[in-house]
Amino acid sequence: MPLGGSSASAHDAPTPEVRVPVSERREKVRFTSGDTSCAAWHYPGSNGGCVIMAGGTSVTKEPATDLFAARFNDAGFAVLAFDHRRFGESGGTPRQIVRFDEQAADWHAAVAYAATLPDVDPDRISLWGFSLAGGHVFRVAAAHPHLACAIAQTPLVDGRALAPHALRSMTPLAVLGLFGRGLADALGSLVGRPPLLVPTAGARGTVASLTTPDAMDGDRALDPERRHTGWERTVAARIALQLGGYRPGRHASRIRCPLLVVVCDQDLSTLPGPALRAARRAPRAEVVHLPGHHYAPFLESHEQAARAQVAFLRRHLGPRTPRTRHGHPRTPAPTA
């Protein structure tokens, strides 16, 4: 061996791990929901578990889920990340309208569709949502007692509790403008007029769906490089008349699966208090506290959030005895 040399050749050196980009490990799929269809990304998994994901208000599937979907898929789980109807690449007209019952129906359809995927064990399906979709998780999980688990990240669980805080974050003129536009939008819908849209987030003093101090962090958290050109950051103004009556946290006591509730202690958009109260009513809830504001799980607290969620999924979606589609254990093949 030459002096100062090595007995190992270049071929013996460890090969660095090559991580397949998100865009190359997923496929575009569609599933039927009501009288239309929802567009989704399916990330094939290797361990039988599946996480169904969607974002809040008008946030489409890519900015809403890409960051966490990649981490879940790295851990072996399949992912089905979808757009609610009337948003993104999903069907449904008029566009940019939030209808809570419709969106819940989209989640039910996603659960049914995920169970048909070849890489998914129907007994090992989880839900994941943040903000408004995190609230939907409470409602949908309560209706599906056979889910393996669910994750609600900074969820909007009680519009009645949130409304006074949201109004205090607005100027009086902006409140009048938002509710006036919301009323005009609702009345116009009765005679077939197109939706009147407002920004989903805005600075204090503007007419927008939400003007809390951390509402404007969304672009920086979800699309810092402005890559998601199909993400329309607007919503029909009628949501201002509806949100105060949406209280999906009331379903918490009927959730039978393990539930992970991720709260940010300085969240000024959905507030930590309502989520903590709802979690206490869920029989099998766990709570993870993160420092930071509403979008902290996508920003400075991402690593802590992702590790906690992957660990939770591994506990509750971990490999089990293979099962048939009817839920009965498969008979092992005879050995020679």
C-alpha cells in the first residue's frame, strides 16, 4: 500500500443518500365527491399506512401539504393530499366558495378513495389538516370510528370563540366593509351572481377575511419562493357571515381514534385556547405545544412539529399483521 494511501477504492466509499424530489415521487389522481371530483397527489407508501391531507380556507394542496407530506412519505407512509372542491385543481363552480358541509363531504370521499389504493391498508388511514382543515379533522374523525389516528395542526375548532378576537384585530371601517361585502355576496348568490371575493389575509385596516397580526405570515410560510402560481389567495366574502357558527370542536368527545392536536402558544389566528379545550374532550387526544405564531409549524418550529407528528404516526400507523380488505387477518402461506 502506498505511504499515506488508503486500502479502500473509490468504489468502496459510502454512497450518499439521494433523496427523490417530491415532484418525482407522487402522481396526480382524482376521486369523486358529490357531483364533482377532487384533485389530489398520491405519494405511494411502503408500509401500508396512509395520511390524508388538506389545507385551510383557500390554501391549495401544494403549499398546504408539500412540506409535511415529504416527511411522512420519507417515513414510509402513503399520502393523499387533495384540494377541496371549488379550489385549486378540483371541480365545482362557482369558485373560491367555502361550504363547510361540502368540504366535510370531500374528506369522507377522500377516506373512501384512499382505502382503494393498492399501497394502503384500509385499517391504517390517518387524517391531517391545519387551520380550517384542522377543524374539519375533528368533524370527520368523529364520523369515522375506524380511523387509525388523526392530526389537527393549529386547528380552527370554534368560530364563536374566534370571532370576537378576529373583530378586535380589524378597524371599524374594515369590519363594516367585510360584512357589507359578505352580505352582498350572500344575497347575490341567491340570484346567480358571481362570488364577491376578498383576500384570505390582509394587514390591519384592509378588507380581508383575516387581519390578525400573524395572518400575513402565510406567504412566507407556505410559498416563500412564489412557486405556486395556481394558489389564488382569495375567498368568497360570505365566509365572514358563516365562520362564527362553525364549531367542529364540539365533535371532539365522539372521536374514538388517537388524536394529536398541535397548538402554537402564541397563535393569534385560531388561538390555542379553543383547541386545548377541544383536545381535553377527546378521549384519546395528545397535545404538542410549539412556540410561535399560527404558521410556526412551517417556519421556525417545523422540525419540532414534523418529528412529533412522524413519531405519532409511527406509533399508530406502524406495521401490523397484513389484513384483507374485509379486515380479517390473512392466512399465512404454507411453508415447505
